[in-house]
Amino acid sequence: MEKTGISVFLLLVAVSYTLAKDFTAKNGAKRDTKEVPETKPKLPQTLSRGWGDNLIWTQTYEEALFRAKTGNKPLMIIHHLEDCPHSQALKKVFAEHKEIQKLAEKFVLLNLVYETTDKHLSPDGQYVPRIMFIDPSLTVRADITGRYSNRLYAYEPSDISLLYSNMQKALKLLKTEL
């Protein structure tokens, strides 16, 4: 019985303290300096995942393939991980590069944080970041690669000009080959 009484008393003290704290904060009284500062609300996650919020991104691989074929546009697939420092560094440079953002409007865009079941999208391994191009005939463009021989589709932030030229190449091949 005594333990129950003490528990109820402690509960009432905690509730009273919380209510008093809320009341004084709302009425302009000095706030407790030990409180954690308020943070801005986190914006909802978009399909861009930070790679270009003004661009139109597809949600699934299947949707991207359909849009590429029906819209006669090349598809650019970015494989990355949210907690990978290399992916984060490339994302930052990609999102800040004005010419790439403008050129990307001519592509069907998809960024994946998971692997697909299509083995054509990992011909030399499942590493990140990895950027691949697929033409509207749904052919993976093995001739559009990065500068590494052991990771053909890898790009680093210092390779951003190569990525830009590869995007131009994908659009040029669209006009000349298809």
C-alpha cells in the first residue's frame, strides 16, 4: 500500500512539473536553459533523395523502363546508399552542378538505394555509387562508363565533368543510333 502511495505521489509530481513548465513557456516566462533547442521540422523525403529536388524522378525500376521506352528518352540510374560517404559526396556535387541538373531534365531519372533483380544493372558488381545509362530500346549502354577499369560505372565527385560528358553522349547516341 505504501509503495502504491509513493508511486502515485511521484506521478503527480512529474505531471505537475510538466504542466507548470508548459504553462510558463507559453506565457513568456524564462525557459529552462537545460532544454534541448528546438530543431526545424524535417522535410518529407522526396524521390530525388537530394540528387535534384527540381527534377522529376521515377519511383520504381519498372516505371522508369516504361517511361524511357514510351517517352523515347534515355534512362539514368543512380545506385547509392544513404549512409555511404562516397555516395553522399557525389550526391552533393551532382545536386549543385547547374549544367548537370539542366541536362538531367532530358532523362528519365531513377535513384535506387537497393539493388534490383535485373542482373544487367550490376555487370561488374554491386558497388555504390554506380551510374548507368539505358537507352529507350531498354539496352544497358556498356559503352558509357566512368574512368575506372575495375568499377566501370563508378563516379567520384572529381569525375563530375566526365559524368556530364557521358550524359551528353547518352543523348547524342539517342539521336544517332535510335
